[in-house]
Amino acid sequence: MSQENIEIVRTALAALDQGDVERYLRVASSEIELITPASALEGPTVGHEGIRRFFGEMEAFSESSSFEVEEIRSVGSRVLALFTLTAVGRMSAAETSLELAGIYSIEDGKLRRVHIYADRREALEAIGLSD
């Protein structure tokens, strides 16, 4: 089961790298909950329509983006992914890279809860690991 969960997360990240939100949604529960650093202000993104809207907004602000996956591993019933997101701004053409961590909960073979952390140390603590 843990290898299957890793593959689900790998598929989701590959879909995002290719800008294929519909492929991402094929591995996401209809009740998916996405929590990002912006969620503190806006609340979590929920459901397929929420995910489409979220990624549409991201695309509106960036000319291009890519995900470089550094590590994906199973930790208990969840999956931890460490990756770098690089984006080129649409207005300024400035390139920005962020080292991020994601904690993924899988339910019935689909992404149910995705929590993205800008602080990898915080993610490691949240999943019960230390660096």
C-alpha cells in the first residue's frame, strides 16, 4: 500500500510539472483539501473546482513553472515529498525557486488531504520526523 501511495503522489507532482491539472484531479478525491501557506489567510482549497481555481490563479501569475522532486517516501499512513518549485513571473519575468515539502494523505487510492509547507523543518516535525 505504501508504494501505491508513493506512486499516487509521484503522478500528482508529474501532472503539476506538466501543467496537467485534469491528470492531477484523476488521482485526487472529489473532497480533496489543499492547505498551502496562503491558507492561513484564505482558508483551505476544497474539491476539484477549488483545485482548478487555485491552479488557474497560479498559472495567471507565472509564465512557466516546474517541480523538481528530491524525495518521496512513505511515513506511516502518509507520504512526504520534498521538492523545489521554480516559477517565472508573468509580469516581471523574474525566476523564483522555493524549496517546499508536502504531506499527502491518501484515502481510497486518492489524494484526500495535501498540506504544503514552505518550511521543510515544520513539515518534518508535523509528520513526526526531525532533520
